Amino acid sequence: MNGIDPIPYYLYEDQHWQEIQGAVTEEILLCIHVNGRELVTFMCTPHNPDELALGFLRSEGIISNMEDVRLLSVSDRGTCVDVWLNYSNVELPNRRIITSGCGGGVTFDDLSLRLEPLNNSGTIASNQVFERMHDLYQNAYLYRAAQGIHTSALSDGERLLVVAEDIGRHNTIDRLLGKAMKQALDTRGLVLITTGRVSSEMLVKAAKMGIPIVVSRTSSTSLSVSLAKIWNITLVGYVRHNSLRVYTAPHRIVIPDNQLFRAGGSSQPGGVGCYPDEETNLELNKAVVSGSRAAGTPWSPSPFEL
Amino acid sequence: MNGIDPIPYYLYEDQHWQEIQGAVTEEILLCIHVNGRELVTFMCTPHNPDELALGFLRSEGIISNMEDVRLLSVSDRGTCVDVWLNYSNVELPNRRIITSGCGGGVTFDDLSLRLEPLNNSGTIASNQVFERMHDLYQNAYLYRAAQGIHTSALSDGERLLVVAEDIGRHNTIDRLLGKAMKQALDTRGLVLITTGRVSSEMLVKAAKMGIPIVVSRTSSTSLSVSLAKIWNITLVGYVRHNSLRVYTAPHRIVIPDNQLFRAGGSSQPGGVGCYPDEETNLELNKAVVSGSRAAGTPWSPSPFEL
């Protein structure tokens, strides 16, 4: 499988050694050239370098769509992507910022002013969050073969539309964007689901894609929480079998009909805070709730460990 | 606590909402200037920016020791470190490589040729690996307060000498290096223990520090396994209560006296492969084995999830 390297290792367990014919995640140095000039080199998983390059260029604002690309070629060894654009007056960023999602800004103010708040009114039902995270685990092929890899997906709530895997969290987002571009899929209004921690570079990439709901298997940082508040993005973390945390804009997470009254009418702490507009949520809720996960559906037992 | 931001969130669990007074990891954009010129900006945890800057500069080869530093000042908001060197003819790297451990190299060949193989003959007992990983968990203060953070340490096998935490895996290594510089601690021959995945930039940083044994709670990538082979570094992954995986140079992991004969003399697969020089290991083993962890010592139940 491209992206997995068979590697034998020695396992020491319960005071015994054995040799295991195992595998690890493949990591390469990928170089991206634009109009013949080297733009960047980064570490990534080797499959589909074209999609990764396309997504990265769009994420960095160097291209807007496929029309901007005249030619894209991948070197024989798959470690270099040459992109030739339909215009020659492209300005490549020079600033050395060590995170691929943040070319240009230095202060938090710069960062927060760069994008407009999202006024998207989309919602997702809590059950759908659990189900799509389950789907993500099911689609984590490289992870299941060798661990040590992140998986992300774009979803309309009902199903996963595109899925991407990479050793780099932020690369998975660029890959999703590249796949979406190739399929002419509009990312705006979709839900981003990821196994990775949502640090600021992840949130910036999501915001640039017009994503109103970002769902992670794991944590958020203070900077991503602050940015999500300013940009009105719903940030969800620590999604487990039947629990999740909502850090910002909780109105986009609705609970199913049969649970709404219980929560809204109870004296549970935070119940009202979560439902500032209960009527609206009730209506939206009816529209978006899909069937609950069938009782007894096995839940992926393996939390990601990276 | 510096590095932790109190953040309230909504917890949805078992069909109930509640508001939690929680916390997330603090993330800032740190800017490093050298001789008045901006070198780099990256995301990190805000505590001890001086140590992070020192370690980063040494890791990048810009300084060799504390003698090279004339003045180091941290801005009032703690988001900028100004370093003035004792020499003005410093050449700052210009290449845009999106990983902080790898300024300059593009191909694997470049990378592998940059350092000499380590001929260090140090070893560590399997029990010591388990014990030091346990110590690492005990010292993960920021992680226990907010999760979403990595912890690394340098050890002589018997105890942890310096410990560092950051949202960035590779930042923890730079922080260790910065702390070591400030304490005039020689990193050569020490053991690196980390919660983070060992991708190539992690291994490159370890190799630059002269570390012969790299131990991780989690996975390795193909590139780090290849580099570890070439540089003769012992790469250990997936350390758990009583199990671990050795990817390269297994001769540096020795098992206690009372287990060696069983392993060496048995027909277990890989037993011989692990002990190409059984006599030597037997001797080394006696020298380095410390007391076993007392029976019944509680093991940290919380695997890191990042």
C-alpha cells in the first residue's frame, strides 16, 4: 500500500522478545515548485502528491481554482510536484513561518482580521457527529495498517464526501481541499471531521474553506478557541462513543427530537446556554436529524494514538 | 498556570448537556529575531520562550553554545525573543522548509549524509525504559491540566534530567536542548523519552544532540527508521506498561539478568536476533540494570491523546 512501509521490529512483551513483520507510516520530503521556482519542502505521506500540492497552493492563496493551473506534473520518484500556473506574476510568500497554514501573519490580531466571521446557519445533530466520527475510523485505511497517521474528512452531516490521510494533521486538510478542487466540490458549509488536534493552523485552514463546524477526536488550543469565537465557527472536541465537548458556537450542535425536551426542560447546568434559541433549534433539528445509529452497532474500539 | 488557558465548554454526554469550567492548552505565535533580523515565527506554548529560542538556534546550527549569545531578551507580551550574538556574520537559513528540524536538506541522501553514525555504546535496561516513561507521565503537568500537549525528557537511564512540554512535538526537543545549554548539561549519550511520534524532524534533532537511544510512547515513520539505521540510533516505540517495540539497533536495550537466559536460551522467534552479542550484553546488562519497579506500583492509566 502506498503510504505504508513494511518494517520488521522486535517486540518485547511480558518479558519475552519476538520479531514482528510490522509496518510503519511512510514519510517523504515533498518539494513543490511553482512556475519553476521552489516554493516549499515539507514532510508528508507519499500518496496523491498532486492533491496535496493543489490543496496547499489554494490554502496559501496562490491559486483560487483549477482554472489557475496550466500544468501539474509529479516527478518519477514522487517527491517533487511542479505546478505551472496560467499567470506568471505570482507572488510567492517569503516569510519563514513554521506551520503551513499561516503564511503572513504574526500577531493574533493579524490572524483574526484576515477572515470574515462565518454567517452560515448550518447545524448537525449530535448523533450525526458520533456516526461520522465512526465513519472516519472506518475509512482510516493507512492508520489501521500502520498507525501513526491522521485522518480527516469533509461531510454534509449525512455521509463523508472526501477523506484524506497523512502523517501531518494540516496536510490532511490540504489534501481534502485538493480532492474537493479536483471534484469541483464546494467546501463551504461542510463539516470538517478530523482525528487531529485543532491548533490554530488547522482552524485557519478550515476557516479559509468556509467550514462552519470543525469536529475533532481530540483537543483544541487556546488560539483556535479564540479564533473560532471570532469567526463564529463551531468547534467540537473529544468526540467519543456518546460524548463530545463544544468549545464555541454551540447552537450548531442539535440533539435529536426525543432528547431535546428532556435537555431543554430540565435543570441541567448549561442546558439553556446551549439552546439560546430553542424554537429555532427544534425546527432545524427536525430537518437535519438522520436515523439514530442502530442499537448494537459496534463502535470502533481503537482510539487513535499518534 | 502559564501554558494553560481556562476555557468553559459544553459537555454532551449520555444525552445530557452540562457546562464545564475546563481548560485548553495555550498556544501563541512566537517570533525569534537574531541580530535584529527576523528568523522565524512558529506556534508554541508560551512558557520559557528563552529556552525554546536557545534550543531552536542551536538545533538549527546558528549557535554552538551559550558563549555565542551576547544578549537575549523576551518582549513584554512574551511573544518575541530577541537574540544578539557575539558575532555579526551569521548566515540565517532562507529556505522555506515546513518543519523546524530540517533547515537545508531536501533529499533523503542530503539528510542522511549530514551527520555521522553514533558509535556510542550506551545501553538501557527494558525496566528502565518502562520506569522512565512512567516518570515522564508523572512530570507532564501541562498535559494533566489541559491535555493536548507533548512531553519529552532527557535521561541517564536512572532518572529524568530535564523535562519539557509544548504543543509542538519538535518544540519539546528544542526546549530540552535550551534547558541543557542553560545548565551546561552535555546531551551526548543521554536517552530521549517522548510522548510524541518520531518523524524525521524529531530524529534529526535527537541525532544532532548525540542521543543514541530515542524512546517514544507512540509510532515512528519510515524515514526516521531509515535514518536511525544509518546513524546507529536505537529507536523504540509504543512503550506500554510491560511492552515496547525496537525498530533499530536493538543491542542497546538489555533485559534484566533473571530474564536474559530465558530469552537468549529459548526458541522464541527473534531471540537471537535481539542478542547478536550475547556475552557483551550480559556484561553491560549487569552494569546498567537498576532495581525493578516495585510490584504493585501504580501505572499511569492515562495514555496520551493528542
